[in-house]
Amino acid sequence: MAQRGLIGLIRVLLAVAALATVTRGAEGESIDLSTDADKALFFTSQVEPILTKRCLKCHGGGDKIRGELRVDDREALFKGGELGPAVDLDDPSESLLLQAIHFDGLEMPPSGKIPDAEIRILERWVKAGAPWSGKTLAPPPMVKPARVEEPAAPVWPYKEVVRPAVPVVKGADWTRNPIDAFILARLEAAGLSPAVAADRIALIRRATYDLTGLPPSPEEVSAFVGDPSPTAYERLIDRLLASPQYGEAWGRHWLDLVRYAETNGYERDSLKPLAWKYRDYVIDAFNQDKPYDRFLHEQLAGDEIDPDSEEARIATGFYRLGLFDDEPADRLLARYDMLDGLVSTAGQVFLGMTVNCARCHDHKKDPIPQTDYYRMMAIFVDVTDSNGRDVRKIGGREGVEVMCVTEQGQAEAHVLLRGNPNLVGPRVEPGVPGAVDDGETTFTRGPGKRRAFAEWLTDRRNPMTARVLSNRLWQYHFGRGIVPSTNDFGQLGEPSTHPELLDWLAAELMDGGWKIKRMHRLIMLSSAYRTSSNGSPEALARDPANQLFWRFPMRRLTAEEVRDSILTASGDLNPKAGGVSVRPPISDEVLAGQSVPGQGWKVSPPAEAARRSVYVHVKRSLLLPILATHDAADTDSSCPVRYTTTVSTQALGFLNGAFTNEQAARLAARLEAGSPGDLTGQIREAIVLTTCRAPEADEVARDSAFIGSLKTESGMSDHAALVQYCLLTLNANAFLYLD
């Protein structure tokens, strides 16, 4: 009995020891690999679970095999994929499989680095000759949760633009044009009514800022309010569209989209000396009402369309606006980053598609495979990243200085695996996203492919270009696009609130010869545009975000409008148009924040410094503080919308900033000159200049009492107290907000 008990105890101890060995072998370090049987056991118990869990989803034997690499059997593993064999038995440490799991040039799996314990198991396995069990591995079966509905394939926005029928509405007397019918149809379906019409002062202020970025003068307000003609508003719109300030305001919108800046970025942030010529080209194009199709053609291929035109050459400065690394650590990567900027901008700005999301892998949500990204990149692959001055012979004239596209050679384009320029994959031909043209449109390599791309963009069979522009026009007029994410019409963007209206506008744009001023007029003459921003309790409860556009949205002035309005109120604004950019004064404290303090900011003379903000030098590493504080555009990537922040630094900057205090003093001097010795008259004029409306009697009395308190309680002189009052009016919501 005792002997049998001892034997039983020994067996238990051996079993425990064996279990401990298996436990220690969880990382594969305690399993003996001296025999084939041991190696097979090591594979099935340690390696196979890792390959099954981490690799077979993308590299199994299914229909979709990433990089043409399979790891479900040993022969396929040694054959490898696009980059060659995954395992190198002659030099195991150089095996691509091990490089990938170490994230050394390759990064696999893409979901993230696997645990170190699993890495050590795979290292030992490869060094042991990658032993196998003899069977083909299979991924674990996928179990779908019950009642999961597969999402429907996206139809809109990639389908053809077909003009929809204008809906029939009950409140037809409110509709002035088809836009109103589309808006009212949705409101009636929701049981809502549009807001009342805006008053005439609000309307002229809204329209004037909208089209020119400036406030109307007191004389213009008085004339419009006093004009009883039924065509008074229509004539106002025509006058504003014909003004040179229109191009300055709407050109700024386009500059936001295409990443306009006059320096290269990065630490040195050196100058793009002729970028201002592209800015002037854009402003002039809007003022001339250049058709949008021609506008795109010139920017993408002006050198091919009209090589003797200086204007068309300047338009191709589009290619040179982005970031440029003039001392890259990795020149090849820097070049592809430059090309990525072009693909990203073209995809988002012209097509409303985040094609750039497919640089490293197929798009996660939209039907954009990685090959489509590189087909589009192939359109730009011959564009050089030269960033100095170009001296050209144009139209028979020698020595013309322009910043324009430079294209050399007929390079092949390849898919870059994981977006890495050192991992060259299959060759691709220049082309466009297949989701848009429902086919495989390709262009010939070499000269002419940029022109072919530009012409394809504005071909009526391409449904996106007209939709995207129409949506942008709506956004800049109404504060929010029909598709709110104006650079992304895809699944990661926000859905359209009125797709039929957008298609109607897109058809109207194309049928009208791509003329933008015509679209402005159509939108601004609608009843929807003329509604008040006042809310009703019922509508606020049902549609608090104003998704149905039942009222006009209140908005704060943009950064440029804030500065330009201050200069207008003080009488300092210099209306001079075009030419080399200006550099207004910036405090020493701000200049000291640059890598080379003060570099690249030679202050312009006062009269030049007081020009409109669109002519202020755009230095990527140094924005004019008042513009930066009020949410100027980010220049590193396409800026589709100006997000409005409300923070204390804005008010503090107004109250303490040198620019606003100087302008308040200039405004006070203007008031004193206009109404010498008449405080009531000065207050009235200040309110008219900053809000466009006449003040109420009690409002003047309160403001007069405030000025009096500054003199009695703080001992200020008449002039000093008036300056502080002017500073207050420039900081008031009535000045900074529309409606």
C-alpha cells in the first residue's frame, strides 16, 4: 500500500512538473525542439494560434489576399508575396515576417503591434526553420450576431446628376423660385413654417458682408431702406456682385480650400516669393465671373491649355501652395508627402472625396481602394517640387517671373505598400476613382494627363464636381452646407439634408454654363435667404439645429471681416487692390516666438498696412494675431469651413491689443471731426458705423452716462473717455455678429 501511495505521489509530482513546463512554454522558450515531433508540437501549440488569430484574416486562402501573401501553409509562406519570401532560412533575422511584426519598415498586423511574448515565439519558430504540422491552416469561422442588417450599397452621391422635379407645396405664395419650394416641402412635411422675413437693415448688412466681406456704408443703408421699389433688393444684389470687393471676399473662400500660403512651412518657413500672383489670379477670376470649368482647367493644366498666357501659367501656382520641406531627412518620403497634398486637395476640393484615406490601405468606409489613390497620384507624379522663382518665356516675352507648375519626365507610378515609398508595389496608370465614373477611366502617361483630368472633372458624366461646388456656395451663404461636411460626401461625412435640392442646384450650375455669379443671384433672391434669424419656440423645439433651414443662421464675422470692419469704422481702410502682400505691425512678443525672431516680417508703411486682410502676407508659422485669434484658416491642409470659437482671449485681445486700441483712437478722432463738441452726435455716429442702424434714445442716454462715468470716476479727458467708448463698440456683439 505504501509503495503504491508513493508511486501515486510521484506521478502527481511529475504531472505538476509537466504542467509547469507547458506553462513556462507559453512563450515557446521551454519546449525542446530537438526532434521533428517536438517541432510539430511547438507549431500546433504555440505558433498556429498566433498565425490564425493575427494573420489569416488578410493572408489566408480566401478571395481577398493582401499583398499576394498567404501564410496558411509552409510552401505559400516561403513563396511570399509582392515583396518576396516572408521567411529567409539563410538569414532568419532578415525575414520579412520578423521585420513586419517588429514594425521595422513594415507594420503587421495593421491593427497594432502584437505582444512581445508572441514576437519571441515567432522569432524562435523562424530560427528553427519554420517547422509546420503538415496541414493547411484555416481562419476561425465568423459568427454574425443575429438580426444584423447589411448596409445598403451607397447610391448617392456617386450617381448621375438628374434634375429633380420641383415639389408642389401648399404655401406657394412664399416661394420666389424653386429653391424655396424644396425648402418649404421639407418644412411642411415636418409641420413647420419658415421664419418671417428679415428687416431691411439686417438684409442689406447680411448681403453686403456675404458678397463683399465689408459692411455697407451709412449712405448705402439709408438709400436701400428708403427705396420703395419692388426691385430694390434685386438691384442691391447686382451692385454687390459687380463690385471689385466681391472677388476679394469670395477669392478668400477659394484660398482657404487650396491651402494658400506664401511660405513653405517647417522650421525655416522660407518665402514663396510669387505666391501673391496666384492670389490675384483667383480674385480676378471671381470678379470676371470666369466659368468654374475654365477656372479648374487653368489651375490644373493652364500650361497645357494656353501655354502663351501668363494668366494661365500663374493659375498653375495651385501646385506650389502646399507645405514644402526644403531640408528633408528623407527626400523620397518628402516628395510623396508633397504628392499626397495634391491628391488630398484635389480629391476633397473638387470631388468631395477623402481619397487621401486610401494612401496606406483601402478606404475604411467609402468605395475607394488603395489602387485608386495611386491612380490619381499618377496624374501628378511628374510634377516637380521645385519651389523657387520660375523665369519663363511666355507669349514671346522673355524673363516673365511666375510661380507655376513644372513637370518633367514620364515617370511610372506604383502602389506603395502601407504608403511606404520604399515598398514599391504594382504599377498603376493615371486615372480617377472608380466609384465616380462607374468604370476604369485612365489617362495616358506623360504630358496631357493633367489636362485630361481637368476636363474629366467638369464633364457632365462626372456627378461630383457640380454637386460639391453647389454645396459650397450654399454653405458660404447659409453658414452650413446641404452636405455639412463639404469636403467629404462619403460615409465618414455628414449626410445631406436636402439631396434633391442639391441635385437641382448642381443641374442649374451646369446648365447655366458653370457661372458662379448667376448662382449667387439665384440663392440670394430666394425667400429662404431673406428670412429672419429669429426663432419660434415650436421650431426651436422640433429642429433646434436648424437642419431644415426654417430660419437664417446668425453668424460671427470671419477673421478677415473683423479686421476689415474695424478699419472701415475708423476710416483707415485702404481699398487698393492686388500686388505684393503687406505686413502690418506685430508685437515684439509675438515675433519672438519664431525660430528666427522677426525673420520674414518687414513691417509695411501705415497706409499699406491698412489694406484689406486678403492682402496680408500669409506666413505659415506667423499669423497676424487678430486674424489668428478669430479663427483664420489653417494653411497646412484644405480648410472647407471656418470653425467659430468663442474664448476669453478674443475679448482680452480687443481690450488690450495695440491694433484695436489704435483703431479705437482713430475712430474717436473721426467722430470728433464729424460732430465736434457734440457727444450725442458722436455716439449716434459710432453706433451707425458699427451696427448700420440708428440707435434708440435710451441707448444714447446709457452710452452717454458710461462716458460720463469714465471722466468722473477715472479722471479721463473727453477724448480719452471717447476712445474707451469706441473700444467698447468695436468689442460689442452687435458689431461682431450678423443678425
